[in-house]
Amino acid sequence: MIFLRVAIPSPLRRYFDYLPPDHAEIGTYQPGTRVKVPFGRRELVGLLLEVVTETDVPLNKLKPVIEILDSSPLQPQYIRDLALWAADYYQHPIGDALLQSLPVFLRKGGEGVASHTYLWKVMPDTSAANLSDKAHQQQALYQLIAEHPQGISKEAIRAEGGQAYLLTTLENKNLIIKFKQTHSLPEAEHLIKEAPLPLHPEQQSALQQITQQQGFNTFLLDGITGSGKTEVYLQAIHEVLKKGLQALILVPEIGLTPQTLQRFKSRFRVPVVALHSSLTDKQRFDAWMQAAQGEAPIVIGTRSAIFTPLKSPGIIIIDEEHDSSFKQQEGFRYSARDLAVVRAHAEQVPIVLGSATPSLESLHNCAQQRYQHLTIRSRAGNASAPEFQLMDIKRLPLNNGLSSELITQIQQHLQQGTQVLVFINRRGFAPSLICHDCGALAECKRCDARMTLHQQPAHLHCHHCDSQRPIPVRCDQCGSHALKPVGAGTERTEQTLNKLFPDTPILRVDRDSTARKGSMAKIMDQVHNGSPCILVGTQMLAKGHHFPKVTLVAILDADSGLFSTDFRGMERTAQMIIQVAGRAGRADHPGKVILQTHHAEHPLLNLLATKGYEVFAQEELKLRQQYQLPPYQHIAIIRAEAPHSGRAEGFLHSIKEQQSAFFSQIHWSGPFPSPMEKRAGVFRSQLILSSQSRPLLQHSLSHLCLGIEDHPLASRIRWSIDVDPYDMH
């Protein structure tokens, strides 16, 4: 007898054995194909891993596979191996990891055949004379198709005013034929559509090192904002395309994808496909298939695109490699950046990690000579680095977060005909609503957090659990009507600036103002026309945008991460400040950055403003080493949550009591409540494990998982393991 070993997306960390389906031939059982199987009362799509002749399950307990969905594997073996490696390293259930490496369309059981663009052309030795004299629309359609001997698509026919619904009629009369469009790539000398920009010496040196070395190498492209890292990417990709190979580019957010996509489409005469969550499941699958079949030489995507197969891989590029969005924060908690390095090694291709503010882990890897450090310290063209000013606002009167000196400087820059960017990392009108009589704050009933006051439309909104409620008329605590907004968000700052500068367009950029399709593009068009304006926004403005007329960047609250309980707080604050500051002075106009702060004497803030990110990072690494924090220590967090207070913490206490004696070389910290203990109605707790030896920590976690699964409360407590956590909260 033979049995089919199947991976199923479930929280159980094992495979499942099934009997072959009735009347199926043995040759149809190919590892990597999708199968539909019964699982409890449901039917699930799983992945066939191997055909075996032995099983530990009694025969009378085994169920047959319902259906084999594919005639051959849709996914190459090396992508399955990558998913298996990730499941093992990040301590995640194998079946769920494997299925997440497939597009959602395939996970739902969709047919594994890509949609192709079909064209129509006329059959040889036919003419419109074969049609009735009265069939005027058919004759017109035939003539239209005849004018395109290479073929014309249904969309093009509609655009030309043709009656596309008559295509089947003409096809049935054997007057036209439908065929699949194929993409023939241009010759190497015709790949470029738009001439490359000239490189300055540092860019040229970086490009040569990336392109001249063979096989796997990891390069950290550490270039200040505006230094032309994207141009280095483009020219490195050109070298790859000339060899007939493909490039995979990962960007941190969907918002960056359209402009990055346009930059690549403008440069190259080859298909460029995008993979991100704003596409439909079918669109993502079609793009995935184009990449897998080699029809798309350039593939651009967000985090999950790391599992996209390439027929002829040539290079992997991670833009803004420091960005936290490359780490999945729920479920399968993998780091796309780190997985990209593993994948590049397996495929023996170079990988480029680019950033103006590299993560401390990447800088440490350069110091350990695991990565090659390529630096670009001069801006492209005539642009110069912006000037920093720390503005001490202690005891100063503020107009909704704006000091009088800052307002004066904004006025001066607008009078010079340039643009201003005001950065505040809080959405909404105000961070909260306070009772002026008793001091009570409007708090979320489901989280240990305050609700944010919004005015457009008017409501209170918790940005942690997404709960919303109307603005109260009176205080919940004392009944007073004296409710006032406290603090400033993007909406309130926008309103204040509109009053101060009534003749200047104020453009707000946050997740609320750009929620509608096309709204971000409209705002960017208005900025790029060059007229004086004030941009107000959150960190959506900090990444990847090129604003040649912005000469002043004002950061209203530079203190937000200086005293974070998370050891990465200072690193994130520094990266945010440098990234936002990088929007200033990117063309011929010199730039200035003003940081409003209550801690102008803070040593690391001063170091960042005067010496730059590179010196700051070295000092921060020294502190990390002194306190034995990552990257000098490897950590994992066991997170647990339950609907009642104390239950999750008690569960982790019992795990620690049962297991810590077996893993004495591992340092255990906690358990203790998460910094935000209550979130979305559940109480959260965490237990931190750390070790200087990564293999020892991994070995301990693998055994620990088995112990936790056997715990009597494991089925009643939601728990997970976060390896190399980016967020300690």
C-alpha cells in the first residue's frame, strides 16, 4: 500500500497521512502538487509532500484524498525548501508555512492556470466578402482585425469602437482565429527605453562591486538620502537582464510600489509585474505565474513576494532594508529581509540590501564581514545634505504643537517660492479627549490605550484594535460637558496651518486622507508641480518620495521614541528622523531640518543632528554590546493571550516552571504583562528567552514547542513564538 503525506494549514506542527483517491493512477502523485482533503468537518487544500509506504496511523482512521488539483507542481522545490527552512527557524507549523508560500488564489483551490491575453487575427485567404452584405457590424469588425496582422486584443477592439461581442460569431465562421499572446524579450542592446543617469564615483564603485562578483554575495548599500541608490539598482538590474536573468525587488509598503513600478517601467522595455495586497487574488496569481514562467524579468513586491518563484533568478534587492514592515507581526512571523539572504544563498545570486539608515543588525554583519559594506556619502547631482537645527521648546508657548520661531521659518521658506514638510507621527485631530473638570481621558474599552479624536468624520478611534464610537457629549466619569482635545494630530495641525497660512495649499498625507484610490497620486501631482505648499503627514511621507522643491522639514515631536521601553526605540527614532529629513534639499535648493524637542541636550539626539546616522549607529551598537542586547544576543518571545486577566501569565509561568530546568543555558526573563497588556479585548503576556548562541536557542525552542503543545492549557490559550522579534510590545 502507499500513503500520501500532506501538509495542511493548521496550528498542528506535523504532517498528515491520507489514502490515495479512488481510481487515481500512481503516476499522478507528484510531490508539490495541491490536493483537496477532508480535515475534521471541513475540506482543505493541502500540499502533497511525499508518497510513503508506511504510516503510524491505523488504516481504519485514514481517509482518502478527495481530489488531486494539479497535474504537476506549480511551485519549484527551492521555494518549498525555503518555506520549510522558515517554518523550522521561526518555529511555525509546517503546513501553514508551506501554504502561505503559495498565492491566496491557489490556497483557495483556484485552477493553477494563468490568465493569458488573447489576440485575434484574420484567417488566411479570407475576406469581408465572405460575410453577408447586411452584416455591417461583422464586416467592420473583420476589417478592424485585418488592419492588425500581428493580432489585436479584445480590449483594443473595444477601444477602437469595434463590437467585441461578435468575435465568437466571426470565429465560428472560420474568418478569424484566437491565439495566446507571447512576450518576446528585446535583444540585450534594446533593453533600455530611457537613458541611464550618469553615476558619480561612489555610485560607480558600488555598481562595479555588485556586478563584477560571481555567485552569492550580500551587499549592504549604505547611501545617504538622495544619494542615488535607485539608480544603482537600475543599472545593476540592466546587467542582470543582459544575461537573460530576472530580478526580484522587495519594497516595504504598497504606497511605494506604484512609483517604484513606474520608475522601472520608464527605464526598461521588458514586462514589470507587481505583487502586493491591493491586487485581487487572481491578479496576484497571474503576476506570480509570469514570474515563475520567466515572462516577467522584473518582479516588484512587498514582504510576501519573497516566496515568488523565478525561472532564471539573477539578483534580489531589498529597498529600505531597515523597515519594520519586512517582519510579519502576526501568524507566520518571518522576516522577508533575512529570508531573502537565505534564498539568495540557495540560488547563488547576489543580494543588495539598500538603506540610508541601515539596521544595526546589518551594520553588525558588515563588521563581522558577513556582508560587504558599500557606502555612498554624497548626494546625486548638485544636492547637498540638509542643515539640522535642534529647537528647544521647553517653556515656550505652542500653537497646537507649533512654536512661533518655527511658524516664522515656514513663512520665510514659502516666501522664497519653495515647499515645506511638517512631520507629526499621529493621525487624527488629537491624541485624545480629556475632561477639563476631572481629568479623565477617553480610553478604549478593549485596549490599554487612549482613543484618538478624529474630526473628518467626527468620531473616536482606537488605532490598535480599530474600535470606533461617537464623540461623547459628557464625561463618562463625572458627567461634565467640559471635554477638550489634548495634543495634536495631523488633522489638528492641518487646521492650524490653514488658519496661519490661508493662501497656501495644505496637503495632509496619512492613512485617512489617502484611503481612497488615486488620492495619493493627486496629492503627489500637486506637490510635483512645484508651487509653494505645506505637506503635513505621518511616516508615509518619510520613505522613498522625491520632493525637489521641499527646502524645510519640521519634525514637531522629535522626543517620541527617546525613552521607549523597547530597546529598539532609539534606533527607530533615529531612522525616522533621518528618513524624514532626507526629503529636504534634494535638488538645487539647500535644505533645512528643524527638530522641536524638550530634550535638546539628549546626547544621542545631538550626535544624530551633528555627526549623522553612521556615528550614532556605532554608539548605539556599543550600548547594545554593553547590555548584551541584539545583535550581540539572540532572543525569542513566547507570547500568550487570553480573554481573562492573569490567565496568559499563569500559563507562561507554568511553562517556565516545567521547562526552564531542561534548558539551563538559556536565559529566561518573565513572564510579565506585555507593555500594552489589554489589546482588542484580550490580556497579553510574554516570556523572553535569550542566548549568545543562535543554534542553542533554536534547539531549545524546537523542544520547547513540543512541551507547550502537550500542556493541558495549550488548547485554551492562544500562544505563539516570535524569533528575532522586531517589536518587543
